[in-house]
Amino acid sequence: MDELDVLNRLKDAGIEVLTCMQCGTCSGSCPSGRYTSLNTRRFVRMVQVNMDMLHCEDLWMCATCYNCQERCPRGIKIVDAILTIRTIAVHEGIMLPEHRKISHLLLKHGHSVPINDSTKQKREKLGLEPLPETVHKYPQALKDVQRLMESCEFDKLVAEK
Amino acid sequence: MTKLSLFLGCIIPNRYPGIEKATKFCLDKLGIDCNDLKGASCCPAPGVFRSFDKTTWIALASRNIALSEELGRDVLTVCNGCYGSLADANHELKKDATLKKSTNAHLEKIGKEFKGTADVRHIVEFLYDELGPENIKEMVVNPLKLRVALHYGCHLVKPSNERNLGSVERPDFFDELIEAIGAESVDYSDKMACCGAGGGVRSGLHGTSLEMVNHKLSRIQEADVDCIVNACPFCHLQFDGGQVEIKDILGIDYSIPVLHYSQLLGLALGFSSQEMGIDLNQIKNNEFIEKLKKLTED
């Protein structure tokens, strides 16, 4: 993908990163950056100069706490930018294997964290029905959810490449 | 008062059913009209699915909201992630007619329509706004003299331009609800810090996510509290399951009990810790369970 396209995609989404003055408030506020290579200030700079961020593993280290976005003196929507770049990456077939797995759980069960036997037992112990009042209990509702995901081509998007 | 439908999400019914039971007990006891939202799915999770594909994210979210619209009820969420997803999706669909039209084109295939007639609420802001700490205080039968480390969780208050719940740096509405049941909300270092679960970090980069929760737990431990209270089952899972994983990997044993606000409120309204499923957590702390017994049986 043409790197310039990333900046344009951000602009289309109403996100302007070129006004960043590299003050570092974002990195100083980042709980993930305390433990990982994620340096939000540098990340924004690299986006500004059209470096390839789609393959950069820092992209997946943001816990979306929004500290940087709330505190940015220039009002840059930093988390929204990261999420938008993730979208571009996923549509280019780039995603973590674990994220592909939970996407398949969503496709199969309509839940990203489906029920298991141990929780069914806990539910019964509490006097609740073993299956909750969600798609787990209503097969037609699950079919609807699956049809909706097919309509959005989510199944194709997250298929093993 | 506003009529509600209870949106369960994934982690509450499928991992921590005690929170489901506690929420239903509390709503009933407080006289809040709330039905099950039958056939709902994953919200879908904002940190992962929203960033993978916005079309899918908003289509599934709009279906969940449409189910509640059909009942003529607002959606009640009990999870910061579900709140974030459904409130954001609702807001975007209500303000963007083109997005609403394209989303409804998908929904039409399953005979549903997003109309934009329902609001999305979070149980904490709902209780604060519609009942208020004073009214809750009056209904308490077991004042819980506990030292609580309150964890707001990021997506309850942020992004602030979507939430409009006041200060994101030092909010206090949730603390007031903790004090209302007789407990002390203890101030501690990094109180507003993230638990490290969101944004697909817990699912995608587990080790990083544990380092973040370990940091937060170390700060909570310094504050010498009886328990952690949250309003989000994903933060709950991160604190509860995370402690077990930290013990296994790093050899640090915190054994700090973790409660969702619904469970804490349930105890104060007269239910037992067993009824609220507090003993079904991964972290076992008998001393705390005994303390609760004394507080709720006197």
C-alpha cells in the first residue's frame, strides 16, 4: 500500500496528525509505553513522515486508554489514528494470530468469549440457567448474527491467509 | 423512571455469572424496570473488532441496539467495553444519516432496522444519575465498612467528548457510590491508570498486558485495601485472572479480592457473598469472605 494513503485515510476519518509538535505528553501518559517499545510521540512522527506503520508491532501495544488523546495539547485524535491504521493493516491481511482466533470465535458463537462447561456449572450453582439469554440460547439469533457478519464480509476479512 | 433492557455482553454471562446475578438482584431490589435483552450477541468488543472492521462492528452493535428499540427500552450495559461500543455506535448512527442508511442495508437482510430511538447507559452512571448516592444510601441494610481500591476503567469516562461524565483525571461520581454503601474509597497512586486489558492487548500480547496489571496491583497493594471494585468485567477478569497468572509467572502473590460494583451493592442491599458469586472468583481469599459474613450477618 502507498504510504501516503495512510495519511489520506486518516484525514478522511477527520484525524489530523501533521499539527503534532512532538512535545511528548502522549508518551509520558502512556501506560503501555512504560513496559513496551511503544513510544507514542515517535509513532505519530513516523506516521507524519509516511513510514510503514502497518508492519510495526507497536501498532498492537496500545490498550486504548485514551490518556494521550485526552491530554494532547494539539487535540490530535491519537487513539483514533492508531485504530484507523489497525483497520488498514487488517484489510491488508496483517493481524496478530490471537486476534484472528477471537474473530473466528465471534463468527462461530456470536460471542468473543463463549460459554464453557466450568461457567455453566457456576451458573447452575448460582441458580441461573446454564445458558444465558443471549445468542447462546437462541439459535435463530445466532444465525442472524452470522448472516450479518457474512453480509459485511467479516468472514472473508479474517480468514486464514 | 427509564425502562431498560439488560445487555449482558460476553464475559459476565460466560465467565463471571455472579455479576449477572448480582446485577439482576440489585435492579429488582432498587425497583428498576429492566428486562433481559434476548438474543443479544457480543457488543462487539471495541478494542479489537472496531479496529479490524468498522462496518462489521457497527452492524453488530446496531443489531443489539435495535433489539432494545423493539422493546421500547434503553440499553443497560454493565461493562465499560460494551458501554463504549454500543454508546459510540449509537451516537455515530444517530448523527450520520449515510452511515445509518448503509448499516440498515445490512440489517434489512435479517429483518431488523436501527431507528435511533434508544439510549445506551452504563449501570454506574445510570445509578448515579437516576437514583443518586443519597437514595442508594437509604436503601442500604448492611453498611460495608471496607477499604476499597476503586478502579473506574478507561472506557467508562473516556473518550470524554463522547461520555460527558466530567473530569477524566480526577472523577468522583463513582467514589460517591462507593461511599454510599458505607465503604471508604481509598485514594492510591495511579488510580486512574489502565488495567492493561483493552485494545486487544490482553488477547494479543498477554505478557505486556500482565506487566501493566502487575504495576497497577503493586500500587493497590501499597494502599492496604480490603478489595478492588470495578465496573467492567474485562477489568475484573484482568485483575482476578491476572493475579493468578502473575503468581504463576512472576511468583508474586497479591490475593486481593476483586468485586464488580453490582456485587458490592448487592452485599450492601442484604444479599450474601455466596449469592453474589464472590466465592466463584479465581482469587480465593477466605479472610475476606469471613469479613463479609460478619458485615452482612450482624
